Amino acid sequence: AKNVGILAMEIYFPPTFVQQEALEAHDGASKGKYTIGLGQDCLAFCTEVEDVISMSLTVVTSLLEKYKIDPKQIGRLEVGSETVIDKSKSIKTFLMQIFEKCGNTDIEGVDSTNACYGGTAALFNCVNWVESSSWDGRYGIVVCTDSAVYAEGPARPTGGAAAIAMLIGPDAPIAFESKLRGTHMSHVYDFYKPNLASEYPVVDGKLSQTCYLMALDTCYKYFCHKYEKLEGKQFSLSDADYFVFHSPYNKLVQKSFARLLFNDFLRNASSVDDIAKEKLGPFSTLTGDESYQSRDLEKASQQVSKPLYDAKVQPTTLIPKQVGNMYTASLYAAFASLLHNKNSELAGKRVILFSYGSGLTATLFSLRLHEGQHPFSLSNIATVMGVAGKLKSRHEFPPEKFVETMKLMEHRYGAKDFVTSKDCSLLSPGTYYLTEVDSMYRRFYARK
Ligand code: ACO
């Protein structure tokens, strides 16, 4: 199989959201902390009728319907998620309801979990399957689904929720350059979920920021090394058209891109202009550790990378800023933003993606885009996702109602024997919602 990659995409996020500006005031944070400091606009969240299973049912059903894919044509289905509902039964098995109805149970794949990286692991598995000798000619589907919720405190505004489904196969408009990959994996406790009675993670915010940037540096180093071996020349930011980052909050994305420019400067790669050389010069002697702590370096590199950021990163930031951190779906929601903003200009372009999951696992990888043929074309994918419409039809909640919902969900997490309000009035037609969890913890869903 050639040009294996993403043939089609669909995205779903809850229609319920809170404005970061309102949340900031409600939390007593200084004005601008969430909007400018973190760079976020809004935060989407699941109410009691939605969860990672309902969102994934919604997004997979919608993908199949909108691209007119017969469920029998699916031979592999993989889910990436870090929102654990049942510690043993995979989310994938819930999705089998869609396929069993059509008589297809011959579908490989289960869930992959490592913080925000599970979706990327699932995606690599699916692409590898299509490229392998066990491929049976059918499509794969990758689902990223998460609800990111934090305890009250500084991490709470970095929540969010969404599900993304991607159809995988050959001759894709979004093809993997599989040889161009750099991975870094390591044992750290920056963010993890040891308390199984709570949906909230234990998080060392500052450590997680540094781990993210260190992982980025290491992946970029390996990536550049492989590129140079393959192409016989240095890689620099000018060799790719867009850079897409896992986006816990936008400020970290700005810092990440600035960090890549600093890496180019240190390697003396050709893309760094004279102004950047002059501004970054004073920092060339910092040790690695010092460079992560230097506020001056952060400022200088963000300043010199700004024009390139506006061209190569800004078009990828819309959904993560509007929805928040979507954990496994965050990187792919950023990529969906690029398709939404630039779909008509993307043919022939190279896009670099950085996936980060705390704990930690990270990969930097490369995609090559082609216009593709209907229905698997870049422009049709953008049309099907309908990002602008979905953002516009949302319902704003005041912070008080958001906090109230978080409290209710704390009680509901891990609970049994309850029925939900079944109030699906805010959901659009076709959306799945949770109706009941019975005395055996079995979950039941209905479709609007
Ligand atoms: N106006 C403008 N900017 C402001 C204001 C203000 N009034 N107040 C603060 N800021 C800036 C700060 O200077 C800082 O910016 P900087 O990083 O450029 O210096 C930014 O806002 C955040 O302020 P901090 O004081 O650093 O924020 P705090 O430590 O309270 O929380 C954190 C931020 C650590 C990211 C927290 O939200 C968190 O723990 N989030 C979850 C962990 C996370 O997302 N980690 C990322 C990778 S791992 C993952 O994906 C889960």
C-alpha cells in the first residue's frame, strides 16, 4: 500500500462551554491570566449526559454516515484515551455496537493509553497495519476521545473535551512520511492518575511544562538526524510548511515553536536569519537545564519566532483555543484547525506534528498532503467537519454552572445505579448521550 494515512476525519466537541474571561474573574485570577497568560479563549466540557464513550459513538457514527462508509469495510478500530471509565473493558468494545448491527465483528484493535499520547499510538498502529502483511484491504479507524478535567486550582482552566475519528487507508490525502519520525520516551511523574476514585490527575504543572519542552528538543534532534541521513542535508523550520503541537494551552505552543527556532540556531541551520542570530547569541552558552529556566531566552526566542509562528503555527490553533485541552484529541484538533483554515492551499505541503503524553511519551512526525479525490479530499474533509458551524452553535454556561457540573461529575465518577436527566436539548441531532448506569455499573446510551 502506498501513501498510507488519513483519508477522512470527523470531530465532535460538547456544545457546552465556559468563557475563559468569565472563568478568570470567577476564580479570582488576575485579569488576562487565562486569556493572555495561557492563551485560551473558551473551555468545552461534558455535562452529565456526555462522556468519552458517548462522544466516540457520536463521532464514529458521523464519520461513517458523512463519508458513506459501509461499517463492513472496517477491519481495524483503535481508540486512544486517557479517560478511564472501566479499567478492563475497552472503549473500543462499546463502539462495536455500531459494527455488530451490520454483522461485522471481524475488527482488530483495542485501546491505547498513555496520557495525551494514546491517540498517536493508536494512529501509528493503524497505519502500520495497513502497511503490513496482515492488512486485509479494509479501512482502519482511529478514535481519540477525552474529557480533560482538573481539580479546582491553577490547572482547571486547562481542561477541555472532544472526540476525533480518522479513517485510515492507502492513497490518502494526508499521507505519512513514515521514515521521518523522532521519538523520546522516559520515566517521570509530571502528570498521572494514581487515584482511581477520582477523574482528576495528580499534576506537577511546572515539571510537566519542562518535560514537554525537553521531549520536544529530543524528538527534534532525532527527527533532524533521520532527515539528514535520508536527504543528505540539514533540516530546518523552512523545510516544513506547518507545525502542529499537542496543545494543553496555547502559550505552551508559542513557547514550543520558539524552542524549535532556538534549536535551529544552536545547530546553525540555514533558516535562522541575522536578527534571530543576534538576539539569540547571548544564550548560546547556556547549558540545557539553564535554557529551560531562562525567562530572557523564552522572551527573545518568542519574539524572533513571531513572524514564522504567525505563518506556520497560528492556523493550527483555532480549535484548541476554543475548546481547551482535549488530551489525546488535542493534537488532531489542532491539525483539524489547519484543514479548516487552509484547506484550499494545502496540496503538496509538509506538516510536522508533535505528540506529547505525560509520564512520558513523545513523537515528532511528518505528514505530506495531497488534494485527494472526493470524498477523501482535503476540501471535503474541511466541509464535513464544519468547524465554524459547530463552534457557532455552542451554548455558553456561566462559570457557576460549570463548577456545579464539575461537582456533580465528581459524584458520578465511578458511581452506579443512577439515571441521568436525559436532557439532550442542547445536543444536536445524531448525538449520543448517557441515560443510565445500572446496579452492575453497566452504561446505557441513546441517540438524539
Ligand atoms: N496577564 C497576562 N499573563 C499572565 C497574567 C495576567 N494577569 N497572570 C499570569 N500570567 C502569565 C504568566 O506569566 C505565565 O506565563 P509564562 O509561562 O509566559 O510566564 C502564564 O500566565 C501562566 O501563569 P503561571 O503563574 O505560570 O500559571 P500557574 O502556575 O498558576 O498554572 C499551569 C499554569 C502550570 C500550566 C497549570 O495550568 C497546569 O498545571 N496545567 C495542567 C498541566 C499542563 O497542561 N501541562 C502541560 C503539558 S502536560 C499535559 O498536556 C497535561
